[in-house]
Amino acid sequence: MTTISILGMSILAWWISTTYVMKEAQSKRATGIYSYAIILGAKVNGTTPSLALRYRLDAALDYAQQHPHVTLVLSGGQGPDEGISEAEAMHNYLSAYGFPESRMILEDQSTSTFKNLENTKKLIPQDVTGITIITSDYHVARAGYLAEKAGYEWDTIPAKTPKVIEAKVRFRERLALLKTYVVGK
């Protein structure tokens, strides 16, 4: 067997296994058993949530309306090209829809999925053992893995991914999954 054949088979195996992991994670659908749901941040254009972030927020609104005992943790810092933090953009969006201030916690310092979860752990009661993760469908597997590393049980509300970025983010996420499994964060 040639080196190219081995490399090709390795890439194919990696692609198939990450596809399975990403799909399987989405099957852990939230049922309202956890009192806290973390919305993981995504790009903000100036002060406006990107389409990907709006999809996450719309999924969160729908879920929170069905489960009035759930508090939403809005998690995301401010990138160099963003006018406000992702958490603040989420707060503004949810507030515009009349979502109660008393059911929102802002975490506006994180710059990665690992930091989203680490920082959230400091903001919610220490006896919380499980959370609902609200993020894009392609991102659930890595977020869930990191939630487990942070000591949480988890379920999810996977938001749809905008078609315009789908191919790019799904490929990038496969690389991020590999990095996360190797490095641990």
C-alpha cells in the first residue's frame, strides 16, 4: 500500500468518524430538565448578531418560552472586529423580543468554547451538574465534549447553520474536534 493510499484512507476515516460524532451529539435533545442553558457566542457584525448567532438566539427563545424555569447564560466576549461583546449583542436581541432580564446572565469575557464553559461555571450555582447547550448544529459535539471536561452533564438545542457558511464551518469544526481531542480544550 502506498503512502498516498494510507493518507487517503486516513482522511476518509477521519471524515466519516467526525461526521458520526457530530450527528450523534445532536441527538441529545434538551427536554427542560436543566435549569441553565448556555448560548454559545458567534460573530457580531458591529453591534448586530450574525445570521449564525441569530439562529442560536431564535432557538434559545423558542426553548426558553417552552421552559419558563430556564435561565439563559449569554456567553461570548468581544473580538477585535466586533463593536460590542457577543453576550451584549445577545442581550440586546433577546431584550428586543421582550425576554425577561431576570432570566439572563451575561458572560462577556470568553474567547473560545472552552472559556465559555469555564467562565459560565463561575456564574451559576456550584451545585449545578447539568446544562443545556444552545449552539449551531455542527458545533454541538465539541461543545458537549468540553462541557463534560468542565464537569457537566449536558443536552442540547442545536440551531441550524446558515447555508452560506455551512461547508466552511463544518470542515473547520472537524479540525477543531481533532485539536480538542488531542489538546483537551
